[in-house]
Amino acid sequence: MVVGILPVPLADEPLSDALAYLDNLGVNAVEFGCGGYPGKDYINRTSLLDDSDAQANLCATLEAYDMAVRALATHNNPLHPGEERAERGDCELREAFAFPITRREHYHMFFRIAR
């Protein structure tokens, strides 16, 4: 069974500490916030999209704890009646979709940026 969480309550901790804590609890998957209401404490989608070193570091950290990424959360509203808020929500959602996720045997997330 895969047990996953949205680690927003652990956002004050460094990613490696949060993953170690979750691993010790038996959690083996996370849903990272990458904008909108969950914030972007562990995944800053705008900088991560263009930084292959940061992508590699994130993947190595996830692998160290045998942790999978099951989803990227934005929890915003691109259909909001307020134009500015709707545009921000649309942008965050589109950038979250720009992370191609490839599944392997252990369902780790790997970034392959194809632009």
C-alpha cells in the first residue's frame, strides 16, 4: 500500500528532515505544493523548471528516502471571477503541468524538461 501526504505542515523543516520524518512514519509518497494555497515551500516551479542541478538534487533527495511524488498541488482557481486571481491561478496550474513525470518501478519522480 502506498501512503502519501501533502507535507505543508512540515514546511518549516528542510526537505531532507521532513522526508526522514515521513519515512520513519511509513509514508512513501508526497504531494508537493507548487503554488496557490499550499504554497511552494519544497517545489518552486518557476526556478526548478530551468535548473537541471536543482532537479537532480531533488531527485537524489527523494531517492535517498525511497519517496515518490504522487502529485503536484496548486489548489487555486483559474476560473475565479477576479481577473488577476484567475490569471495567477491559470499560470500556476500550467507551470505545474510543465513537470513531465515518468514512473519507474518505485514511482520516483524524474524531471525531463523538453522545451
